[in-house]
Amino acid sequence: MPEQRWRSAAGQHLPFVLVLGVVVLGLVRITQYHWRQGAVLIGVALLLAALLRVLVTDEQAGLIAIRSRSVDALLYSGLGFAVIVVAMTIIGGPLSR
């Protein structure tokens, strides 16, 4: 029966909805002029996508499955870490707080 849950449309898109939820939180923080926190949340969303891509099957991954599992996980995690590092190391500028 638990396998049946993943076959429904809602269950299949659950990983994407989780990642998208974190991205929306990041965008809300950016619009509230906390761009660094928002960028870090977007990086965390990418890391979450990488984790989910490793943990769930191709059928369960839904919209976060683009390439093979290993390539997706590598690219999502690499980009996630890059976004977090850049957000944490930018000093000064017009957006600094």
C-alpha cells in the first residue's frame, strides 16, 4: 500500500513541492531585504533536492529527476554549495546588511 501512495499524482510530485517550498521561503526572505538568508535558503533547497534525488526512486522523484540519479545529485549538491558559499562570502556592496 505505501507504494500505491507514490503512484498518485500528489505523491509523485511531493519531492518537488518540498524543494519548491524552501525556494519560496528563500524568495520571501529576499523580498524582505534579507538577501543573504534568502540565497542560503535557495542553496539549502538545492541540497534538499540532491538528498531527495539520492533517497527516492526515479518514479518517486517526479520533477526533480532530470538526468541520471548520480548526475542530478552531483549537480544539485555542487550548485547548492556554490550558492551558499557565495552568499556567505560576499562582503559590502549595495545589498549588505
